[in-house]
Amino acid sequence: MTIGVYDSGVGGLSVWRELRSRVSGHLIYFGDTAHVPFGEKTPEQLSRYFADSLAFFESRGCNSVVVACNTTSAAVLPRIRHLVKLPLIDMIEGAKRAAAAARVKRLGVIATKATVNSGVYQRALEESLPGSRVFMQAAPELVPLVEAGEITGPRVKRALEKYLEPLMAEEIDGLLLGCTHYPFLEEPLTELLAGRAVLIDPALAVTRLALEAWPQVQGSGATTEFWVSSDPEKFEAAAKLILKEELPPVNLRRPPEEDIR
């Protein structure tokens, strides 16, 4: 079985690293780096990018896709999921499961602007966490930092402090990472939270959903081929910084001319 893994850039690697240790199939990772960051794009643009990426996955023989991007999961899939032929696993269901397991009552969520503006995350979490409050916070500076491989240091700390301040004022007891780039900021986030709120990363829950949906791939020894839509060398360099390991050579697959912007 061949599974596609989709994100705007290196963020989806936080889901990929969970998948690769638990599946025995072949993974095709596609980072749409020509269009990163997704959080500043319109739903129409995001839908076009995703449709093109699905066509690419199909051309590579994928049987299913893990949408390792919260923005696409929130702003695109509710609009077009009924049109998609390939079986999909998205981030929202994983986030709901991870948040429920944490048993929190005041849940903060940091995410991209597009994810926050969609309202999908907040509605889904409030429905799955009866009696709990959900507080959303857009964090637009974080994806560019992670894409540059910058996951610690003064700039990261200042950005995180700015986004956490209004959430901590609400006395949150849990912080859900509503973007797959954010788990790579675990170290400074943990330091800033200082035990006041539990950190919730949906990546493992998403992987478990994939294994429940496709039990035939459960195992180990997955192989991966990596593709991006722009600047593979930059992707490789950032991945090495955030994963602390080198990826195999990354392939380039350019987007359609009308989407190069």
C-alpha cells in the first residue's frame, strides 16, 4: 500500500516521523513549498493546491492520503471532501481524539490564520469536549520560523510569548498544537508553559487513525520518497535542523504555471 502525506512544507514531517515507525508500506511525502505558508492563502487557493496535489499522489500510485496539514484539513476538506476519490485521514479527527484523551477543561489552540478563521477547529473541539471551553489563537509567525529551521532562540521565544499570553490569561490547562509545524517548537513551548498546561500534539492520534483505517500497513520498515514543489535544497536543510537527521534526496515537482505565486 502506498500512502501520500501532504503538507505545505516541513511541518508534516511531525506526522511522517510517527507514521514511518508504525507502518510497513511506502510513503510519498509532498511538501507544497511553492505556496508556503498556507495560513495566509484563501480557501479557493488552498483548494486548488490540494486538488493538484491529489492528482500528483494518484499519478504516483497512492491508495490513500494523510492530510498532515491543519489548514487544509480545516479550510479545504469540509468544502471538497465529498469529491475526493482517495481515502483520507485529516488532522481534525486526530486533534479531537488527542484533546479528549488529555481530559482538559480549558483548551487553548494555536494555529494558522486560515485555520482559526475557518471556525472548523473550534466547532469540532467544542462538540467533542462537552463542558470544556476552547480558545483559539492565530500564530502567523511560527510557520516561517520552522520552515527556516529556526526552532529555538530569541525570535522563537518572543513569538511564542506573544501568542501564549492571551491564552494563559484564560487560564488554559491544555495547549493543542493546531499546525503540524508547531511540534518542532516543543522545547521552547514546554519551557514557557512551565507545567501550567499540558502540551497536546495530534500527530500520534492521526497515525493511529490511519492504522485503524488501513490495518494492512501496520508494522515497521516503511520506505519514503520525498517531493516538494520548490527549492528541495532548502527543504532538506530545514528538515535536517528540525529532525536532527538527513533525509534521502528530495525530488522536485513544480506546480502548474497558474499556481506559481
